[in-house]
Amino acid sequence: MSRFFFWFVSGSEDGYPPSLRTREAYASVLNRRVPRSSPPSSLGARRASGLPWATVFVSTSLLVGCGQPAKRPIATPASQGQAEDRPFVFQPPVDLDIENKVNAVVRIVGDVTCTGTLIAEDLVLTAHHCVSVRDADGTVQNRDKDPESLTIELGGDDLPWGEVKVRSIVSPDCGYVSGEGDIAILVLSRKLVGVPTLSPRIEEAPTPNEAIYPIGFGRCALSRGPIHRIERTGGPIGKVRSGDFYAVASVCPGDSGGPAYSASRQDVVGVVSASVMDGDDATAAPSIFVRLDAWRELFAAAKEIANGTSPSELPPFRSCQH
């Protein structure tokens, strides 16, 4: 029986951020882990499977129970609630490979784990549901987390080579679970000089039939090897709506907030929000991406806050009315 569901692409950690662990703990983990010897360098060239489109409903519920009548695929946010840890190494590599723009894609670690994109030296683009407060039962609350509870991991291999904290979250007053407003910009505690960035496409709408693919640190149930950055299977942009667009793509839990990357224009046209998933990272299915051009005021506000302006001194930027 084939069962699909849309997942928020973020994931929970064990509650102990890497920066609080001792070197002895790192050494113990590193000695146990055998990283994948040859991770795929690019999955973006693979064709999307011929999965038929279906009407997609965004929901946080899961399909459960075999033997029940067939149900439609459910779109759930693509955040990862059960993600594995990536042991932290203290020294950055000698060569940061600044020519490879994909290195701008980073991992966001908190009580859930997500993906983000460095769009400036001190700004990370991600999904709003990745930074929403959750209660003890995992229910999303309509407010953002304490920025200092988030850590940005740098590096796309099995082990991160560095990390940086977050000092501010710039988000709309909606999209705490998914859907409209599922976008946020994180202001970092310091600038990452020399680390590649990707340009967000905020001056024009996504183009139907333009080929895009997601990039993220997600891990599906059937995935093998440790967590690392993967360029996933994508496809042409389908229906474009006022706040988001659809495309058939491969998405796993932990990919939420990652970029919808346009290889032809080498920029970010959207943010991974939700996708139909069946536990297999080879499955390409209907996925939802948040448009960036609908949130120009948010990007402008994030830039001003990064430059030291207080949010109270800025014109309103959290409105969900466009």
C-alpha cells in the first residue's frame, strides 16, 4: 500500500546544541561514525518521475492506518522532527570553495532542523515554520523562537566545519505552520566574510516552466549515510499562485527552508515549504515553494536590521496582506 504525505521539512535535535558539547563527546562521535565515502555530487540532473499531479492540501496531519479507503496525498511542511546530529569540527577547511555557489546553502539547528540559504554575509533565508515555537507536544504556536536558540551550521559535507548564532528573526505575522507567509530571514550574530552567497529573485515573479530544483540537508526514512547537503531532483515550475508555486521535486524531512534553485539564472526563486513524501529520497512529487517577490518589504527590513536599525524604527513589514 503506497502512502504519501506532505512534511514540513525541518527536524528535532536532542536538545543539546553542538556548541555546548565537550571535545571528548565530539571525539567519541567522530570515532564511531563512518561518513559516506562518495556522496552524490549532484542529483539535480535527474529527471522528475512521472508522478501525476493531484490536488494538494497543506496539512500537519499524517495519513495513518492500512486498509482504510484511499485518500489524497497530504501536503505537510518539510521540516525534520527526528533529524540526526552532525558532529561539529572546530577548524574550517583551508579552501572554502567560494566559486561553488551551492556552499551558500546551510543547515539550521534548533528543536527542529531545517535548511537555509545565505543571501548576504549576515542574512539567511529559510521557512517561517522552521523558527516557530512548539509546545511540549510539538504543536506550533503563533510566535517565533528566541533567535539565540538557533545555530547555523556551515559546510555541506558529512561534518560541519563551523557555526554561527542568530541575533534576530525577521518574519511575517503568518506562516507559522505553513502556507501564506512561510518565509523568514535570519540576521546572524556576525558577518561570514568570504563564504558564498546566492541572490534571491525578489524583483520578478517565478516563470512557469522554468526548471528549478531544491537543495537541502534533509534525510528521508530510506536514505543512507550521514546528513549532508544534497542537490535534489527537480523539474519545471507548474502553477504560480499569489504567494507560492508548485513543482514536481524530491524533498525529504529537513529540506524545509532550502532554496528552489534556478540553474539557468543561478539564483533562488523560492523557499521549500511542503511536499508529498513517501520516505524515499528518489521520489519526485508535487511540492510547494514560497515566492520571494511577494515579500520585498521583508527583505528590505532584514537588511536594515542587519545594519543596526531597530525593528520599531521601520515601516510595517510583517503584514500578510499583499
